[in-house]
Amino acid sequence: MPTPETDARRAAVLGSPIAHSLSPVLHRAAYEELGLAHWSYDRFEVDEGALPGFFAELGPEWAGLSLTMPLKRAVIPLLDEISETARSVEAVNTVVFTEDGRRVGDNTDIPGMVAALREHGIDKVDAAAILGAGATASSALAALARVCTGEISVYVRSEARAAEMRQWAERLEVEVRIADWADAEEALRAPLVIATTPAGATDALAPLIPERPAALFDVLYDPWPTQLAARWSAYGGAVVSGLDLLVHQAVLQVEQMTGRSPAPLAAMRAAGERSLARE
């Protein structure tokens, strides 16, 4: 029977834009550490319209795919099955091709967030705040459903975003309080703050950080540190980075695609750090 050690196997990350993705660096580092010399991992620029055609061309050598925006929801109709975790936020970032040809979708962002928090000693908090209400915010809310025992405050810029977060909260069965972005300074006093906004969006909040901040999870990794993360760390608060998230979710992807566990987290993080340092 063919084995991953002797058979050429393929995996890749798809999305648009995709040139910036660190996934190839992380997955290739894992393959090298695991001795999977015949495995390859690439990146492909694929948008929603091109996704069905890309899937149609995949051969039996394919083991799995990582998906980034805008494909996390678009891929769902192309799959035979998705996990409960992926279904909870209607977003798939991992597809595994089984030996019998089935396409199985999962979401490793959510457990990746939880694992990144736990690595920094954050297992449970009694309240939390989310800055932003985009695609990543729903995953953050799902992660907090496993970590936060009390109220979650979500700071948004529009009523449309507020309505979306209320729907996700109801679906995930978590208690949320929707607040206006103009009041985001109050979020900085929460036991855990998760910033899910684009680069630069939280810069104005950096001078407003309290003297003894608790924990910040900023999902960005490039550029790093953000102004918010840098000042937070300078004030002695715990900071979890977007690279922490990226590595932990990639670890779970490698384990699912290769069947090897545990994946080499330290080697993958080191490869990511080296790549970012060169940019």
C-alpha cells in the first residue's frame, strides 16, 4: 500500500490575494522535520469563481488544502462533509482528501486560537472583548465560547456588523454585548482583548492602554508588532500574536493532512519567524 513516506503527495494554500501567505513556509518546515521528503506544499491564486474548476482538476496525489479568504465559505458546497467546528461559523479553512476520495472540511482557526491562548497561560477568563466584526471575529467568538465564562463585548463600526455578530452569538449560544467603536477604549480594560481588525485600525487605541493591561490577542502578524501590541507589551501585558495563531492552526492542518502527530510546532514557528525577519 502506498505510504506518505514513499509516495509523492501534494498540498497547497488557496486564496486571493495569496502571495503573502506564510503557509508554505510553515508546512514545508513540518514536512522536513517529519521526514516527508516526497511531500510538497504550494500556493495558488484562486478566487471564488475559479474554485470549482480547481477542485475538478485535483488528482489522487492530493492530500489536502488550506483555504484563506475569500474561499472559506465558497468551498462548502464542494465538500462531502464538514466538521461541527466549521459548521458553527460556516467557514472551512482546511480540506482533507480521504483515501476513498471524500472531501472533508474543517476549521482549525478556532482550536488554533484556543491553543495559542493556552500556550500563553490563558485557559479561562470571566469576560472578554473583541475589536472588530469581520470574518475573523466570528472565529474569535467561537474560540471565546470555549474560553470565556462571562460576557463578551464586541466593538463594531456599523449596525450591519452589529447584526451579524448578534446572529453569530445566538448561533454559538454565547452572551454578547454590542458596543460602538467610538467606545473601544473601554475594551482595553477587559481580562482578554482580541483584535481582529486590519493593519492600522487599532493604532489610535495604543496611547489609551491602561497602566496594567491584562491579555491581548492581536491576530495580525505582518507588520509586527502592531502599535497596540508593542505598547501593550511595554506595559507588561501578555500578548498573543497572529503568528501564534497561524502556527497553531497550521499544526492541526499538518496533522490532519499527513496523519502524523504531533506536528513540529517549534520548527514551524522558527521557520515563520525567519521568513518574516527577511521581509
